[in-house]
Amino acid sequence: MELFFNELSIDGRQNLSADSMIALAEVYHTLAQYEITTCRIDPDGNAKLFQMIQSMQDSLNIKNFYFAFFRSPYETEYVEERQDEYLGHEWFCNGKTCIGLALALIFDSAALSVHEIGWNDAFVDIIRDGAVNTVRNISTSQHVDLHIQRIRDGEETELIKCALDVTEKEISLRSDHGKDILMNFSKRLIKCPYVVGVINSLPFNSHERNFIRAIREDGLIEIVLPWTDQGYGVIVKTTGRTKKETERIGSILIEKYGGV
């Protein structure tokens, strides 16, 4: 699990208070107890936050863990798999566009904010396409204890296995160029106990480089074979009952079938 730094919590600020420094150190040590050691931060926010910390007296203890904890940029493979979900919407908080808070919502994680007036609440409201959404926010060690275990409890939901035998699972593909490749791949895919069947082919996505193209609320996963020049792909029906479960199944499919 990774957190996402709320860049708005240092927007317009030139320095940090001593209380903010202490709170940040306490958050880091409390997160370590949960074996959470990474907070994603955008490059501009990373440079600004470190400069603010570096300019303070007695900042050595913070510097000791800063580069191990804060990781830039956001654009890891983990994030890129869901980048369309971010790019496809407008995200605002207090009238300003936001990145870290939006990613925390998308990944059902939590944002990390500097402990300052305006960012000390355990929950923050953001606007996605005009609709209000609530994001978990961490700025104190108490917030860590409040949020992390509840997030972990949600992650530990047991996945349901498909009751069908592999021979009973259906594969439905269009009669397009590349059907033979997709059929061979689909026959491997349905061996996964969390796959119900392959319900259709995807239009060609020759520029797609991610194995998982999209994950839907209804347990469907769009998979592209990025090692094919044409970008052949399929729509897979899984046993996922929620988007979180379907994302977990997607991770399993990447591990087992994401290579050539």
C-alpha cells in the first residue's frame, strides 16, 4: 500500500512550523509499524517540500527518512494502469485542481497532508466532475491508526472462485484478424479460478502498453496483449463483486499472464 502526498497542503506556503515537522516524523514512524514505507509525491511538490524542510533548524532527523519515504514521480506502472481514470475526470479541492487527493480516492488509499490549519481533518472532500467525494487524509499519527487498519480490512476480503469447470467456461471472440492468438491466450486465461469467461474481443489498441486497459465496476477487465503489434485484446468476466476485488484479480492476472 502507498500513500499519496497532498500537494495542496503546501500550496502558497514558504515554510513549515515546528509542530508540522514533529507531526510528519510521528506519522512516518507510525506508518512504519504498519509496514507502510512509501508516499508518492509529484516532482514539483517533492522539490518544494524538501526545500521547506531543509531550511529549518534541527531538520536532520526528517532528512534521514525523507528520501526513503517520499517517492517521485506519480507515474509508476502501478499508477499508469489507472491513469485514464484520473485523466478522464476533473478534480478539485477548495477550488483548486488536485492530484494527490484524487489518486488517493482512485486507489482507495489515503492522502498525506502537512499538519497545518486547513489540512488537519481525517477526511477531505474533493469534487469529481461536480460530485462530492470523501478522501481519507493523514496529517497526524492518530489519523494513521484511524485509517490504515480499516483500509487493510477492506483489502483482506476473500475473493470468490468461479464454480464452473474450465471446460464449462465460455470464450466468445469476434472473427477478426488475430482471433487465433486471442483464442490461445483466452484458453490460458480461463484456467484462473477467478475468471468466469471471455465475453468479447476488444478493438485493436496498437498504442496501448499496459496489460490491463480498464477495470470496471461489474467485474469486467479489459486486457490488451501489448506484445502484439496490433494490440489485440479481450474483455474478461471475473468473479469480482466490487471494483476493489476486481482490481485484486487484475493484479493476479498481470502476475500470471502479463508476460509473453
